[in-house]
Amino acid sequence: MMRVLAAEFLKLKRSRMPLWSGLIVLVAGGLGLAVLPVLSDPATQAQIAKGGGVFAKAVAAGAYSPTWTNYLLIGLQGMSGSWGVLTFGFVTAYLFGREFKEGTAKSMLTLPIRREYMVLAKMVALAVWVLCLGALSVLVTMGTATALGVGGFSWARVLKNVIDTLGVTTLLYLTLPFVAWFAMLGRGYLPPMLYSLAVMMVGNALVETPLSSWVPWNMPLHLVGASWYPVPPSALTAGSWAIAVIFFLAGLAALVWRVDHADSAV
Amino acid sequence: MGETAVPEVVIRTVGLTKHFGDVKAVENLDLTVHRGEIYAFLGRNGAGKTTTIRMMLALARPTDGWVEILGQRMAPNAVRAFERIGSMLENAGAYGNLTVRENLEMQRNLLGLRRDTWVDEVIGMCDLSEYLDRRAGTLSLGNRQRLGLGRALLHKPEILILDEPTNGLDPVGIADIRALLKQLATDRGITVFLSSHNLAEVQQIATRIGIIHKGHMLEEVGYDDLRRLNREYLEIGVSDTKRAVWVLEEKCGVRDFAVHEEGSVRIYSGFERAEEFNRVLIESGVGIVSSRMSEEDLEDHFVKLTGGDVEGQTPSPGRRRGPKGWRR
């Protein structure tokens, strides 16, 4: 198992994908947060209020005023409801889909190594990768807030944000085996990316409904709230976590079943 | 080949069948490969070669039948068997961001092998030395094939299963691979199972050829038949086959001949004595229906079996020989 795991990390050597995924976090996270001072400008707020809708409501409620609390929260919400879902999906699609794109799946699957280990090694590499992206997201948020001279910093808030980021990263990670399954089913990158886009849209559509805490890919948003509706953060019950874990295990089982039973290496 | 003991069967397929919906890719295929053989699996594009190899390597599930390699029924996670098999499927893949050396090193680590001289030997065998620090993504198709072959050889397999191994190689590269496979079989006793649509290529190295067409195994041609099929012969149509055989053996002292079918005897040497053979047969009361030198070889045989031309080669109008096909 350790040999397969080492191979998974070696495969990333000189790959541009870790860099691209980091850039997405930098750009999507950093630029998104950089507009907060603009939104807090009274003239801009008046214009937004004229436009009406949920966004006007959110701005009026002070969800976008440039405070450390808001920066940390909105950074996390961006990860939970938009770029995080897509970037993590992109990373998963790459890890699993590249074996088909580069024609290496057939040689992988004919190695004298149990196929489950190969799946597990990829899932471990994926966990490390998304955790790094989560950590980078916290750093980007803190960096942007510091650069813009936002007031109200406190380590307690940062610590809570780190814990919440860990929670969101875990919840998003638990949805990824099905993304990987789509990568194997579609033997490439497009099907898993379309799936990620679809679940992101479903997640956003459900965020205001009571289903929010029961749908696995919606749980991260439920946990940290969605300032753009606005929906406040809300804790997840043990039942929600159980569903998330069951969803993960089902995805993992589907993935293992696929490598063991499907005609895998076309 | 001068061996008296029956060699061990190392690959066996029994009733192997694969359907993709209505498409019958492989149908009830039985084949056996013995230890030390170079078995060429020959067929035109779409004949079912790659599908068969995928089933052999548990990359595709048979609709029916089974594959046994080294006594083990092939299935996903047949780890023990895979430890003894090296394989390379059509268009060998490689991690494009890694160098050739890193691709090989990764394979070595995955196989749990210690770095030893064999790895260097494999690099030399596959002529990869000058590309070691090149990224695999920048390699030509031919060099990728070499890398794929190198990876397949790293763990000193007993059996090599190769799908179109010379795909993308230039003529020199093809000759190198051919020599390498021959060397692996003779010096190291590695059994080679390779698929190809290129008859000219395989008939130079194969000790046995299996011809597959539209998913059906049409024929398996052994080493002796191969030699015969690649040799000129004198075909004599006779009225009494049994007597003709006796006359040729006893009166003409011919040993290198075979009864092709009732009423037809093929003589594979001593063509300068053709007139004598005919005369003695007639004097011995055997009627001669026809007598001709034949140039038929394995290629014609293949064309006849599959009902078409050999893949990748076009008939030359000036050298056509009627319904039997054509010669290069």
C-alpha cells in the first residue's frame, strides 16, 4: 500500500495541476474578497439596494462589510458553495481520469497489486491535496484581509475559521468518491467536472430549504451559511454527518466495484 | 522442434467469449500457449485480438469462458499471476510529466524490486539509455512503445503479453524489437504472446501462429507448418495417394513431403528431381493429374483464411496471382 501511495505522489512531480489548483484558490478566493471594500461603499450599496433581490438584502444586512469576521466567513463560503466544489472536483477528475487520458490505466491494473489499494492510495493523495487547498484558502483569506487593512483581527476567530475550514474540507472530501466514479465511468475529465458543476448548482438551490442539512454536497454550505441569500451558519447534526459518511462509503464501494468488475482499461 | 516432452501449457483460454451488446467481438475462443513459445496472435483490425488480450489480463470480463495463465484463473486481483506476467497493451501509456527514468523507477518501486543490474539491462535492451532524462510526454510513439516494453520486463516475467508491440516503430526499431523478443525467448525462456496484424513481421519470429478472424480462431499453425508454409513446394496431383506416398518414400527416397489432401502430395525439397518423381510415379502405376511448383506461403494462407488482404499492405497489380491473393 505504501508503494502505491508513494507512486501517487511521484506522479504529481512536475505536474502543473497542483499549481493550477492553487492558482484557482488564490484568484477565486483573493479576488472575491478584494471586492468587499467596494461593496461597503455607501454609493455602491445604494445602487445595489436599487437593484433589489437577495444580494441587496445581504448587502443591507451587512454581510459584505469588510470586517475580519466577514472575510473569514465569506472566504469559507466561497469554498463551500462555489470554487471549492469545482476545484476539488477538478483535482479528483485529474487524479482518477489521467490514468485513462494518459493510457496508464491498463498498466496500473495489471500490476501485481490489489486494485483496492490503488483506489485507496488515490483517495489518500486526494485527501492531502484538498487539505492543502483548504489551508491555502485560509492563508489567502488572511492575506487579503491583512493587505486591505481590515480591522477586528482576533486569533480566536482565525482558529474557529481553521476548524470550520477543516469541517468544510472534510464534508467536501466525503462527496468526492462519486466524482472519481464519474471520472472512471467517463474515462476522462469532462464527466466528473460536469457532475461537480451540477452538484454545486443543486447545493446552491437547496441551501434555503430544509433539505439543506441532509444532502451531502449541500452540508458544507449549511455549516458555514451563505451570505448571498443570506442564510446563517448552522451546525450539522450527528445524523447529517452519518449521511455524509455513508455517502462517502457508498462512493468508495462503487469505485472499488468499478475497478474490480468493469471493463476498465479501454 | 526436436523436443520430445510435451511443454507445459502456460496460457489457456477455454470457450472465451466477449459480446458488446450485439457485437460478438470474441466467440468461443480456445487457445493454448506452451512455455518458451513465441505465439503470434494474428488477425486483421477488429478481429478480436485486443479484446482477447484484455480478457487475458483481466481488463475485460469475458461474457463466457475463462483464461488460465500459469495455472491461475485470470480475474482482477490475480496478484500471484500478475507477478509473473509482463504486459504491454496497444499504445503503451506513460506519465507524460515524468522522465523515462522516473517512469521506470516508479514501476520498479511499485513492483517492490531492488535496483539491480537487471534494470540497467532492461534500459539497454529497450534502447532507452539516451532518453532516460527525457519526459515521457515528449517521446515519439515508437519510443513510448520501448518504454512500455521496458516496464513490462522490469520484474523478469515468465510470460510477456504484448498487443501490437511494434506499433509506431520504424523498420529498424521493428527489427530491434523482433531480435529482442527472440533473445528473451531463447536466452531467458520467456514465453511471448503477441498480437499483430503484420504477417511479415510475426512469421519471422513466431514459433506458433493463431489466426483470429471476426472473433473466431480460424487456425493455429505450428512451427513445422510455418516452415512448410513459408517454403516453396512441388505439388503433385495423384490418382492414388497411398501408392504415391509409398513410391516417393521407397523408390525416390523422398522424406520431406506431406499429403496435403486426398489426391495431393507436396514435396518440399529436391525440386531439381521433379521430372524423375513424375516419371517414377507413372512407371509405378500412379496417375499424375497435375504437377506444379507452388509459391504459396503463409501470407496466401492467411488471405485465404480471412478472405481479404493483409492489413497495411496493398495488392500490387503486376504481381497478382488470381483468387489466391498477391505477393509482396
